Amino acid sequence: MATSMFFEFLLDSLPKLLDGLQVTFLLTIVAILAGFLIGVTLALGRIYGNKIISGICIGFIEVIRGTPLLVQLFIIYFGLASIGLVFSPIQAALFGLSLNSSAYQAEYLRGSIQAIPSGQMVAARTLGMTKIQSIGTIVLPQALRISIPAWSNELIYLFKYTSIAYLIQVRELTAEGQIIASRNFRYVEIYLIIALIYLIFTFIISEIVDRAEKRFHVPGLGVPKRASWLRNT
């Protein structure tokens, strides 16, 4: 009897949870891609930029990594609104998650770049390549492949951290579950279902990225999967 009631509750709740899951995927995909583009710029600016550019990149990375994601979202959604910069909940979440992820991705990439022997840059310059050409054709392609293990962790973190967005009224997976639970007070069941959904998709993401890691592995080069610059959670 209890089992049948649970499955009936699951079937009734699933459409709304899947709607929330779509928003979760949107937040994750946009944030990881935007964070990647910003992160590459930050990493290159920190390593190869002059003192001013490097200092700006370091300052941004340290500020973002040194403050909680929730505080960053509140500043973007509530704080900026007080000075006339108004974002919708989804816009604020995308902006905040992208900036937050970019700082961590910059550090992952920086570690990967520094894992590449400096002699490769010297050899490229000796062959007549410019600094930009050497970075773009020799250093960066290898660094991106080396950073896949750390990048996979960031993707999984982001997928789970999107749940924080419900605190600024984004109706992602956790928020939809909260709404359902508040209507029928079946908090245990709904949160178990949500946890199971996160678990299933986290496993799928891990498997996909693990396959990519093996496919693009650079022989003789690499960084530990649980590197020292990963998020402290």
C-alpha cells in the first residue's frame, strides 16, 4: 500500500520536477560554457599578462573564490537592483554561476598550463612562432586536455550548485520540489526523489567525462583528478 502510494506520488510530481530539471540543465550548461570562456581569459591573463593585467586577474579570482556563491547571487540579484541594475532571477543565476565557475576554471587551467614543460614554449619560439601562436597552438591545446579531470569536477559541482538558485526565486529542480512539498507536506519523499535525480545525472555526467578524459589523455602529462586547487566544500 505504502509503495503504491509512493509511486503514485512520484508520477504526479514527475512532470513538475522535469520542468525544474530543464532549468537546472540550462543553468549548468550556460554557466560551464560561459565560465570556461572567461576562465581561459583569466588564466592566460594571469600567466602571460603584464603586471597590471595579471594583478586584475588574480584579484578577480581571489575575490570570487574567497566569497560564498550564495552571497554573490544575493549581491547580483538584490544588491545591484538597489542601484538600478535589475536582473530577472534566471539572469542573475546565470550571471552569478558563470562568474563563480570562471574563477575556479581559471585555476584549473593555470595548473594545467604550468604542468607543461617550459621547454615547449622555448622550442616554439625558436621555430619562429610568436608568443600568441605558441600559446594557441602548443600550450593551450595540451593544457585543455590535461584539465579535463578537474573540469569534470567543476561540471558536477555546477550541476549540484544550481540548487542554490532557488533562494533567488529560480524554479529549478530543488525549487519545484520545495513547492510540491509545501502543498502536501511530503518532504521526505520529494527530497528523496530529488536526491535520486541528482545522483543519476551526476553518475551519467561522470561517465561521459571519464570517457572524454581517456580519449584526450596526453601521454606523459597530467594532473591528479583530485588536485589541490579543487573547490573546498
